[in-house]
Amino acid sequence: MAHDGAGAASAMPSAPDRWCLEDMSGTRYPLLGAVVIGRAPQSVAAARGCQYLALGGDDSLSKAHALIEPDGDALLVTDLGSTNGSAAAQLAGPRRPLPRGERVRVEAGTVLELGTFLLTVLRF
């Protein structure tokens, strides 16, 4: 809480949520907005007007595998019709496949499985 000169408390504006994805090697990818993830997602990202994250070297990823969008206190993840599918799992929770084309809400701590590529959702 901030205080004005008279001692009255006023609410400080809250900082926007900041998100990143962390791969199994510990590399972090900050999310500054909506992002398309895949082996070669540039054209799909450009068509959607968003950023892209190209993760090469993993043939289990489709060219444009998934769309991830910050949404306040969660992320919205959409499988973009990938060949090998996507899934999400909370810590100590069951793995749940993500239906193609459907936006699924995930929270910090969720592990996303894009093909065989694993990314942990972090919020700070």
C-alpha cells in the first residue's frame, strides 16, 4: 500500500503478470504476449499478428504446434492441429491431452507437453 502525505493509504496499481516457459535444460523464454510455438512457426505467427518461438531440433514438434496467450492469472494454450498432439499436467496431477483447436486454461507450475518437448509454465 502506498500512503499519501496525509497518511491515508491508497492502493498501488498492480504490476501485470509476467510469464515465461522453461525447458528441461533450464532455458527460459519470456512471454511478452501471444506466441506461436513450433519448429518453423513464423508464417502462422505473422498471420495471427503475434510473436513466435522456434524450437528446432525436435521432429515431434509441428511447424506451428501451439498458440499460448497470457490471460491474467493464467495462460490459454491451443493446439494448432499438431501431428503429435499436446498435453498439460499440473504438479502431482494427471496428464490431460489438449483437444486440437480448443483453448485450455493453464496455471503456473503446469508442464506443457508439445510433442515430446516439455515446457514448464512460470509466473513472476
